[in-house]
Amino acid sequence: MSITLEDVKNNQEVEELILAAQRQLDVLGYTEHSHRHINIVAERAAYILRTLGYDENRIRLAQIAAYLHDIGNAINRVDHAHTGAILAGNILKDMGMDIKERTEIMMAIGNHDECSGTAVSDISAALILADKSDAHRSRVKKTNMSLFDKHDRVNYAITNSKLTINKEEKKILLDLTIDTNMCPVLDYFEIFMERTMMSKHAANFLGLWFEVYINNTNLL
């Protein structure tokens, strides 16, 4: 039986883990990692693999991995990729997913965090690129700007974030608009350089060159 993204979205255990993860991250002061984020990541992961000509089965697995990739935050932010992979594997097993497919998803989730992971498959590479490209002011949960830390300020300064693939030139482009009245462009790289390098490796895994444009200027 093929488990679909809609099946996963309709799973009550998944839903409760997503909600619990966000509650914990709210207390810790992190940006949004809930429905907005995981749906965008699922859409972008599918876009990447579909544009590159991967079959619908690989795309389906990438979407599911993307939707589940942050559920480990329900346990702890530290090592959330690893705990999330195990949680996802158990849930998908209960849903009847084949072990080979579960392993692909667990591998992708377990390798999506820049502190301990790297691209190890087409699915994991798509997840990394989709996840790390989602920087945007709508992810900032705090409403009092005087309480913003650097991550809040940089994310809030990003008013547009778009990920596109140029198949002819074999490039994947992250196009950002940053309000420099909120923060200088350098602050983006100070915070996101490790994620940027992880994205570059993921792009290379898929045979692509990764470039970053900020305010219409190619900076990487």
C-alpha cells in the first residue's frame, strides 16, 4: 500500500507531534517550524525532484519526509533530526509503509540538520535544499521587535524568498529580498553560512550548482 502525503497529514499522531513541537519551540524562542514551514518544504522538495525528472514515487517520499522532518522537536531541539527520524519510522510502520520506503524517509530526516547531517540521497538532498531555503519574516513568532534576537531580525528582514531551478545551466537559485533597514546582508551569511554550505553540497549531489541572490545581486 502506498502511503500518500495526504494520509500523513490526516494522521492524528503526526498532527499532535507537530503541535507539540511548535509549543516547545515557542517556549525556547525559535522561529516557526509548524504547518506553514513543513508545507512549504514539502512543496519545494517536490518541485526540485519533479523539475529534475525524478519519478512520482521518489517525489512522494520526499514530500512525506519534508512534512515529518521537524517532529523530533516535540522531544527536544537537540538531535531533533535523529529523534524525528525514529518517530517517523514508527508512525509510518504503523500506517503500513514498506521498510524500504520508511528507510529512505528516515535517512532523509536524520540528515537534514546542518549540525550532524549531509545529503546522502536524492530525497535527503531535496529536503535539505527545501528546508534551508525557507527563511522569511512570516516565520518570526515574536510580535515585540524589541525582543528579537539576531535570528528573528534576519528572518524578519527577508520579505521574499524564492527557490528556482535552471535546468539548462544546471543551477538552483535562492533569490532573497532583504530589507537592509532591518539588518545588513552580512548578518544573513553570519547566521546561515553553515546552512548555505550544506545546501551547496546538496545541490552538488543532485548535479546542480547552488547560487544565492540577495536584492538582485549574486553573492554566492
